[in-house]
Amino acid sequence: MASFFLSSSASVGLPPTHQALVRRIRQPSPLISASMRCGVSSVPSPPTLLWRYPRISPSRPRLLLTRLPSGVGCGVHEHHHPHDHQHHHGHEQTCESELNGVQKAILRFAKAVGWVDLADLLREHLQLCCCSMILLLLSAACPYVLPARAAKLLQNAFISIAFPLIGVSAALDAVLNVAGGKINIHVLMALAAFASIFMGNCLEGALLLAMFNLAHIAEEYFTRRSNVDVKELKDNHPDFALKLELDEDTLPQFSKLNYNKIPVHQLEVGSYILVRAGEAVPVDGEVFQGASTITIEHLTGESKPVDRKVGDLLPGGARNLEGMMIVKTTKSWEDSTLNKIVQLTKEGQLNKPKLQRWLDEFGEQYSKVVVALSLMVALLGPFIFKWPFIGTSVCKGSIYRALGLMVAASPCALAVAPLAYATAISSCASKGILLKGGHVLDAIAACQIVAFDKTGTLTTGKLMCKAIEPIHGHWIQGDPSCCSPNCENEALAIAAAMEKGTTHPIGRAVVDHSQGKELPNVSVQSFQSLPGRGLSASLTSIKSGNGTYQLLNASLGSVEYIASLGKSVNESDKIKEAVKTSAYGSNFVQAALSVNKKVTLFHFEDEPRPCVPDVISTLRDKGKLRLIMLTGDHESSAWRVAKAVGIKEVYSSLKPEDKLNHVKKSSRDAGGGLIMVGDGINDAPALAAATVGIVLAQRASATAIAVADVLLLQDNISCVPFCIAKARQTTMLVKQSVTLALSCIILVSLQSVLGFLPLWLTVLLHEGGTLLVCLNSIRALNEPTWSWREDLQSFFVSLRSIITALTEKTPSFGGNIQPAPL
């Protein structure tokens, strides 16, 4: 989701299946700062939010008292009302108390004479700007259609009306900026326009300002289009909830619904709320009573409605399409789904791409150089090249050429080149992909290897226990009843007690398999978790055959871990051999349980996700990427899944530290870097070491989310190819935009200094180049392709479809003509 400055009332977040999310997802600011865009300014533009940008409303004046020109006022970022309209071309919110004495004096005078109010009314007003442009074009046409005397009078009348419509606000902004010691594009444009008047080119100066304003309004439109419109997300978070009133020790019933309307931030975990048809779920919860169909498209990009019944989880912001539900809240408002995404994206403004950071630092120095070069052209031109000091558009003087250089060399086009990053982040957000910033796109585009975790990433992660097999130490001489079926039930009871409350797929499968079965009572006395190996515990309350209770020491984990617990090498070898000769083979996921020398083998089945083979083939064939699997499962199980999905390079039986070492080594060997894709349960070290870490947000732990660079809100990896292709597309577009911007600046500047371009044409070419960069940047909203050939092919297909549509709409005048009935 694009980078946004968010109000505290907005709330967006991640799906509700994980309990805690960190708030460090960083994304770049979606709009280029006014100071960077337009030249010199020591005041950074406040970060912006699209829903603070209503459609350009010409009828709505902007108060100059709170929106002084770029570079004027305090340098702190203030909190803005979410619906304030703030133009990014030089009307930043600022503090009047921070103005210097000259600026305050000018502002007092401007207020007294009404200049401030008039400037606010006219500043970049779309309709008035269009009217001004029409009048100026009519003025330019007058000499060609009217007699000379009438043409001159009408031309002067048109200019007298049009110039103030665009010049009043430009003059005030320029005066205040100059008084504050700030030279930016607004000052340069105003200087060029008013200097044209004194040189006898009123029409040219007016056209300059009109085209400048229209170009910036159009540019703002393209910039706004590049951002995620989170207004819908904000609107999907209700401000109030219907909390049910309950008597003590009673549960809510549809037959008796008494509720109070309370603010959502007052909801406590465990409260019962009513969600009616058409309403949004205020906070995360689970369905307690009722069933309905909900939509979460605005959270994950998944447009298909989903059914929810009793016991199912609901993310905050989910829209209830039908029916009525009683929902038990599982998270507070602060931790809810929508609010979490807002908090994550709120800090995203701090992480900008490398190019944008460089342009931020480069902008001020560059503008100073442009001003210095312009002064040199103006002062030295008459002595070196024998140009007149003051000239006209016909006989161009050094001042005229210097003004053209200032306009042509302004870094607007270069500064909007990083706009493609914000556009790409918006496009990813629409697919349910959250990025930490534009720099992530650069890193993804440079990677040559993609490493996948297996369980929960390539597979569904929903293991099913297929069999429980006693394999070692169960047969007691003279007691053939030891192992059928009591030992299996005992093993299941112990394993379920040890795994109760776990988040690991094997643990969940064991607990699910124990549900509804009559098992011995087990009580866990002590417990220890060994990451990458398994669990160990002391247990009691296992009733023996004579009715007594005994203390048991149990360990549950990988086959290698359980085998290593053998008291001798011979015993360990016997356990491993028993596993190899298992009646169920080695095609299943296996875990072993050791209880007082008795070893039981659990067999689990984990199927690949349906979308994974297509994802792997796309990354291999189109992305030309090296694909590997890193898993802690044993070799046979890993290869079974790898063959099913199409991965040919597998590293199995890895502990977390082994995964970490593999990632580090592969990243060094690859040169470009490595992308690690995991579900985040045991992958946090590997995700942190990878060049780019991608996690499934619904499964990930808080630690994994903290170290990951990309969050997939959908519970599958189908978005990974889109993300990689989008990153490559974005870096290509940024390179194209920078090349285009530099070409425009160099060519137009050179032509202006040599006197080949009039001032109005210089402005037109300068702003045209900026708009071309914007148009190129918003191409990142399109579906990405893997190569320029595919991109070109896609362009021609789109062009052909447009021509076909226009042809079908064009009426045909040929064919048979039937006479009208009499």
C-alpha cells in the first residue's frame, strides 16, 4: 500500500489469524515533495494521503494563512485534518509564527488590501485557469482574423482579463518566497512571466503562467491516480459497534437482543457484538452465532465472497453481505485488522527508494546551480556572444535566454521519476501485497534466486494424521497386548497434551486427530521447546494397568532428534532402521514420540497447494529464476512435494540455523541476491538474512513480520510472480523516466539558451516532459510483463482492441439501404 500520512481515526490491517503484528512496514511517500519537485526548499513537504486529496474542486478556496508557498514557514510536520486539500506544488501547511519580518510585513499588507483572499480564490483554480487559457488563445488568434486596430484592442482586453486570473496568486507566492530567501520553480515562472511584460511580451508571459498551472493540475491528477485510495478502507471501519447487554452467566441469543451503541475503541476483548446485513465488522472476532457471507476484497484483493459460520474468524473491516451474526471479539480496536494496516503504512513514509533519497539531497544544490548558470547567461551573454541585454521573443536578449534556461532546467520532470515506485506499491496493494517501501522493489528486481519453505508455504500446512505406528520398545515379553491398541491411544494422548496450544502444523494435526477420541488422562508437569528439534516434557496421570499413576518422560520431534536420545549408538541405529522399514513407507511427513524407551512414529500427509505448480513454472520459465526448497522435513517427504510442484533443487532435514546458513551462502553466490518465501513460523532467521523476505501474513509470527520485507495478505503464494514481475517493471519504468527527464532538460535548455525557442514554447516543452514522465510512471498500474517484448505485444493488443471497439461503434454507410415504409 502506498506510503501515507494517516490520521489516528483511520484503520486498516492484516488478516486476523496471527495475534500480534509489528508496526514497522515502511513505504515511500506517494507524492514527491514540493521542495524536491520544484527546486529549492529547506522545508520537507508533509507526507500525504490520497483521501486527503478530493477531486480538484475549483470552487473551494485554500486559505493562504495556513497554506503559504513552498519553502515558507516552519519546518515541522504538523498533523493535518484528513480532508484538507493540500496541493503539492507549493502550498504547504506552515506556521505563520515562523515567517521572517519581511514576510510578515508583506502578508499584513496583502491581507489589508484583500490580496490574500483573492489569491486563495484564484490559485490553480481549474475552471478559471481554463477560461484564462481560452482567452489567451483567442488573443493570439486576433491578429489573424481581425483588422489590425480592432485586433489590438480586443487582444489587450483579453490579456487584461486573463492575466490577473493566473497572475495574482503567482505574484503573491513569488514575493513571499523571495522574501524568505527561497528560489523554486514558482518563483522562476513568476519572474519569467512578469519579466516578459516589461519586455513587451504580455501574451507570452500570460501563456507561460496558464500552461504552468494547467500542467501542474494535470500532473497532480496523474500523481493522485498513482496512489491507493484508502478512503474505502477507512469507510469500511465503523466508528461505533452494537455491544450486546448480557446478564451474568448468560450467553447471547438472537431471541433476546439488547445492545448499546458504543465507540469501537471502547470494545474489550471477549465482548459480544451484533453485526447486521450491510454492516462492517468493527474489530477482529469470531462468529458466535449465525452465519453469513462476507467480502474482504478491500483487505486482500480477493473479490470472491466467502461464507462464515460459527467458529470462523472475521477480520475487522469485513463487510457482512447478508444475514445477521453475533460476533465475539478477539482483538481490541488498537490491534484490529484495519487499524494494523493503517499503523503499518503510517510509518512507510520513512523508507524511500535510493533514487528518491538521492533526488531529495540533489534538488536544492541543482536549483542553485541552475540559478547561477542563468545569471551567467544573463550577464555574460552580451560580452561573449554580443547578445542584446534586453530583447524580445523575436530578437532574444540575454535576460530572455536566461529566463528560458531557468524554466527549461527546472528539475520537475527528474523529480517525479520515482513516482513509479508509489504507483507500483499501489498496484501491489490492490492484490493484497504490502511492501515496506519502494527500495524493496529494487531489491526484488535484482534477485536471481527464490527459496521456498515447504510446510505451510508450498503445501497447505494443514497436516492430517494418517497413521500411528509403534516401532521400537513396545513389545514386552509375555505381554502381547502392549501395542494394540493401547499404546497408540497412549501415544496420541501424550502427544496431544504436549502439543496443546501449539501453532506448528504437526502439533495442530495431532491435536485435531485427538478430538472426539476416548484417550487416557494426561497432565503435563514440565515442558521444554527445542527449536528445530522438538519438545520434551514430564507427564503424570497416565493410569497403569494396576490403577496407579506413573511419571513419564516424553520427547516429541523429528526422527533424527528422537534417535539421538538413544542411550547407545546401537539403540539409535535400531530406531532409524525401524523408521526405514515402516509399513507406511517414507512418503508421508513423519514425527516420532519417545516415552520411557518406547518409540512411536506418527505419519502425516501434507498436500501441495493447488496454485503452486503454476507459480513455480512461471518463475522458472518466464522469470528465469533459480528455485530451491529449504525444509526441515526428511528427504523423502521433501522430494515428494518438490516433484509435485516442479522444484529440482531441495535441501532437507534443516534446522533453523541450517536454513540461515543456506540463505547466506546462496545470497553470496548469486551476486544479485535471494528472495526467501515462508510462512514465518520457523523462518524468521532465514527471512532476516535473505535479500528480500516474503511471508504469508495470516500464518506469520510477529517476529517474522518484523523482519520480512513483503507481506502477502492472501493465504497463498500466487502473488509472488506478480510481485517479482512488478518489481522488474517498476525499475525499468524508473530508468525510462530518468532518461526521458534528463533528455528533456538538456535538449530544451540548450535550445532556449541558443535562442531557438520562445519562452512560452520552453514552458510547454518543459511541462510536457514532466507530464510524459508522469504518464510513463502510471504505467506501473498495468499488469506487469516479464520482458520488453511482452510489454510491446501487450501494447499492440490493447491498441488493436481499442481500434476494434471504435470500428464497431462507427456506423456503416454502405450495404443495402431499405426504403422507409410509406
